[in-house]
Amino acid sequence: MSTINLEQTFGEYVFDDEAMRQWLPEEAYDELKYIMENGGELDKEMADDVAEAMKDWAVANGCTHYTHWFQPLTGVTAEKHDSFLSVSPDDGEMIISFSGKELIKGEPDASSFPSGGLRATFEARGYTVWDYTSPVFIRKDAAGATLCIPTAFCSYNGEALDQKTPLLRSMEALDRQGIRFLRLFGNRKSKKVIPAVGAEQEYFLVDAAKFLDRKDLVYTGHTLFGSAPPKGQELDDHYYGTIRQKIAHFMKEVNEELWKMGVPAKTQHNEVAPAQHELACLYEKANVAVDHNQIVMHTLRRVATANGMKCLLHEKPFEGVNGSGKHNNWSLMTDDGMNLLDPGRTPNENKQFLLVLSCLIRAVDKHAGLLRESAADYGNDERLGANEAPPTVISVYLGDQLEDVVRQIIDKGFASHLKGGGVLNADIKALPELKMDSTDRNRTSPFAFTGNKFEFRMVGSRDSIASANIVLNTIAAEAFSDVCDILENTNDFDGDVERITRENFRKHQRIIFDGNGYADSWLEEANKRGLVNLPDMVSAIPELTREETVEMFSKFGVFDRNELESRAEVKYEGYAKLVNIEARVMIDMTKKQIIPSVIRFTKTLAEDIVALKNCGLSDIPVQTELLERTNKLLIEVDSAVNKLIEVALASSVMEPGREQALYCRNEVVTAMKALRRPVDELEMIVDKNEWPMPSYGDLMFFVC
């Protein structure tokens, strides 16, 4: 088996600091590093020098093409490849070239991407602009080696048409307000406040041949029909179980590919459901973490295909078993290594930390609906609140120690003591005593404090983590700004810090919850507390255009009203399109595969009954009852599919927007569920050899 030198491999295909030092002229290196750390723009001559060096490095690594790699509102990345070939203006000879202009700016067609009306068909111009702060990398695949330049994507008028542009804006807003905040506490050393993010990616692997035998998987990425296998996840034997050899080989290839592209893949393991797995990365600056998560998803799909498998990133590939999410671990770091969410040894005495904590609790309570919307997705509707993911109500988990501190501050104005973690003693002489953590972990909480960070656990497995981090960054910036406006003009700094901290905890304590988020009683309690419950994507989308939301995003330059309204329209239209696609797939499968298969089965069954009667057997209740039951279900299927055809047709002729999305949620999705029920019952009756598609068992237990 081949071995890998991790130190040599990591970043091999990244134009990182080492590569820049090697390939760039010294002056260009110094200028580019300054801009990457402090902002600014390369002048034309310097941009040409950087582009020339980057091209030489890329060609030396086998590249023939480059691409501006961006993230439009489609949910996936986009790219247009151009070769390094050019024509010499002097003699017309073919040359290899790459200019600073080509490096920094591209002009893809902006009218063919979702824009919510910001771009019309006749308004095609859009721009991709190099994000200096995200590393340029090389991707090697069947197309050869391609130089990938991470970029933002905006319209001719400057509106954001992607996820990267508002993310970078939110990071700048958080940096400005975070530095204001730190200066109030006497910190003159830190120059930047940076949101650091680590993403945990869940996914399923299934056999490629079986995948292709199911139209629902091919067209939608998850199953629209399917009955539960005899064994699912009941025994909890797959979770953290020994990784089977075929999967281990796949994971090894994924890791090697990611490490070469500078993606810090750290953790891998089997997840709860059969065929489900997880990959987690180390913390990075938010925009880099977002880019790297997109690379992770692309690499998982590509390597799976190369190994005769398909990677399913849908939030709910199989009904009745654990779905897939993406935990977004978020913290606030400074450029000199301080973590603003580190409580220290005595958090009850750490005034700066307690004020930061109170600000974030206030921010989450004030903008709970918006944070919920950031994880709203049609596929996620089937996962959230289903005893496998957080409920749709946002709450904050602090843990025993911090919650006790908060309670003391609310009651007395200060925290006089601190709950200790104690010692973990398993009462086994061979095992050492271990110092216990200060708190347990709550896997049912949407927004849980986990030591020195918050874990936002609602994001769907196939979604970009950009939306969640845009919201987290901006609501934190607003909270810091509000505090700074007061403290910059105070005559009693310490007194006002304590007063604001206590007031934030007292006014927003309703959002703090340490119990079982899966319990029905929590939803009742949340309602009593006045917390927002947005059960599905369509219910959540209006949070984007609430006046309070518009004011906040506009104040900090993250979105303007037009950009928010356009995103709402994109989401409504996207929801309706996904629902209608799934409806058409169900209709197609039912009419062309399921009904014909069931008819063949009933014909065989009827012929058997006739044959038995001809043999003189008059008492054949099993076969007769089976035929009658199958026929009854077949009639139900026919009625249900006709109803689905009716409502899907009505939906398809509606104008895109909220009304169409509501109709799809209320009518089309309901009709789809009504069709699925009798079909899934029939799967348990019809001879397996007659059933037209692989079963759940075939898909989830393909690796033995």
C-alpha cells in the first residue's frame, strides 16, 4: 500500500506563502502579502508580475487552463475554463501568457444564473473578481490540471450575485466593530477580528450501478419511494464503527486530494445510519472555510464516482433513517491569536468574555428567525426536528457552568462562584483520573457553546455554509456596534459593562435552553417563551425582507434592500422548481415503472389462482387476499398519481414567487406524500424480482 508524506503533500497544489516566495519577485511578494492582510488593490504592473509568476507555477504543475471559480446562487460552484494559449501581437506566433487583468477580473454571463430579477436576459454582463484572501489552487481531474482562482461574482451594477461577496462584506463589518470593541478594553495590539469556521460534512455512499437504477436518485439526489429495510440504525453499530476497507480506500483518496489542495481534512468516521459517513476540517478564516467546504463536496462526489460509488449529499436520502447535516463551528479570533469566545479559567470574572457572550445571546434572540432562515432548504425541511437534527426553534445551549454564571449575574448582578468540572473516575485502577470538562454537550441544540466556540447545527449537508456565516458575522457586528456606541461615551466603563452584560442576559434569557430539543414539550415551552418557530423553508424566507433585517444588513453594507428581495425571490422560485421536479420524477416512475410492475405481479398472481382452482383447490385465501390487497393499493396509486399530476400542472403554470411556493408546499408536497404511502406498501408485497428499482437494503448495505 502506498504511503504519503503529509508534510510534503499538504498544500502541494496551492499558491501559498511558500510558493509565492519561490515564484514571485520580492517586490511583488511584499505587495501581494500586504494587500492580502490589509486590503487594497494591485496596480497593473504588479498584477502582471503576479499573474506571470502564478502562470509559471501552474504550468510547472501541469496546468493548461485557468478558471475563475465562483459560487452563484445555484447552490454549487461555477467555472469557465480558458487556456493559457495566446497569440503574440508581434509575429502572430502562439505563446503561453496570463495577464494581471485576466487574473483579477473575469466577465461571465450574469443573466443565466439565478438573480431574483437583478439581471435580465438582455443584461448579461457580470464580473468575477479575485478574492486575494482565499488561496489559489490547482485541481487535477479528467480535464487535466486547472488553475482555480477563487472569486466573488457581482453584476454590472455591483449587486452581489453570489455567496462570496456578502460573506466578505460581513467579515469586514465584523472586523470593524470587533476592533472597536477590543479597543474599549485597552487592546491596542490586535489589528483584526476574524470569524473562524470549521465545517463538519456528512454524506452517504451508495453503489453507482444501483444509483443509476433509480430515477429518483439520478434526478433529485434522494429517494422519493422506498420502504424501510429489515435492519436500519437500530443497533447503533455503524456509528463510529470500524471503517470497511472499500470505504477506507475511498477516504484515503479523498484526504490525499484535499490535502494537496490545502484543505485541512482532519476527522473521518462512520455516522449513525448505514452507508453514512462524516468528514470534518480544521478551523480557518470564514471565507476560506466556505471555499474549502465546496471543494470537499466536489471531491467527495468525484472520488466516489472513480471508485464505483455515488456520494449523496442530500439532507434526507432515505426516509426513516438518519439524514445528513453540516455543523458550522464558529468562533472569533484576532490576528494575534486571541479567541474572543475563550472563557478562560475563571469565566465568572472575565468581563470581556461575559460581555461578548451576552452580546451574542442578544444577537441570536433578536435575529433568531433570520438565523433559522440561513439554514432553510427544501431538503432540510425533512430533517430538522426529526429526532436526528435540531428543532426548527432556535435556542442557545451554554452548559451547566456558564448557565450558572448567567443565572447568578441575572439574580445578583455578579457571579461569585464557578461550578467546577470535577474529576472523572471510572473506578478502574489501570485508568488515570481525568479532569472533567466544565459542561456536557447537547446534541439537540441548534446553537450550542462547546468550550470556546458556538456550533450551529442546522445547516443542510449539501448547502453552502456561507449563508449561516453571513448572518452570524453580521448580527455579531451589530451587537458589538450597539455596545460600542454606549461604552465609547461612558463615564463609568466598568459599571456600564456590568450593567449591559446583566441587561442582555436578563432580557434574552428566554433563548437559553439546556434540555432535550427533540422533546415535544420543548416546542410547547418555546411557544410560551415567545420564540419563533419557522417549520419549513417557505415559512422562513420572509425573514430575509423584514424591515429589521433590511436595516441591519444595509447599515453594515452586507446587503441592500434589492439584494435581499432578489434572494428571497430566488429561494421561492428554487423551492417551487425542486418540488415540481420531484413531482414529475414521481409521476414518471409511477406511470412507467411501478404501475406496470405491479400489473405484471397481479397478472402472475391471478394466473396462479386460476391454475390452483383448475387443480381442484377451492380454498386459497392467501393468494386471493394478496391479490385483492395488491389491487386495492394499485387503485390508490392510480388515484394518487392522477391527483399529483393535477396539482403539479397547476403549479407549473403559476407565476414564480411566494404564492407558487406556498401552493407547492401545501398541495404538491401533500400529494407526493399521498402517492408515496401506497407505493411503499406495494414494495413490501410485490416479488423483489418484479420491483423495478433497488431497495433501501440494496443501497445502504452494499458494502459488507
